[in-house]
Amino acid sequence: MMGFGMMGGMLVFWVIIIVLAVLLVKELFNSNSIRPRDNASTAKQILNERYARGEITQEQYQMMLKDIH
């Protein structure tokens, strides 16, 4: 009887390890999917700054703004 109890304990242990590994991988992929949104807002900020400094014209600004979205 003691052998079956230990086997059950090991089974629970490995199930927990696998679940934690799956959750970790899922979290890593979710954090990567957020980055493109951050890059888009950063690109818009850079574009706004370039327009404010006079580096680009209004026409260039409008064209680049459409490219970002």
C-alpha cells in the first residue's frame, strides 16, 4: 500500500510541474504579443516629435501617420 501512495504523490508532483511549465510558456507568449502595440504608439510619438520640430511637412506627416495605422 505504501508504494501506491508514493506513486500517487509523484503523479501529482509531475502534474503540478507540467501545469506550471505550460502557464510559464503561455505568459511568455502573451507578453510578446503586447510589444507591437507599444511599438506603434512609440512610432506615433516619434512622428509627432519630428513634425513638431519641423523635420517633416504636414503632407509627409499625414502619409506616415496612415502607414502607422
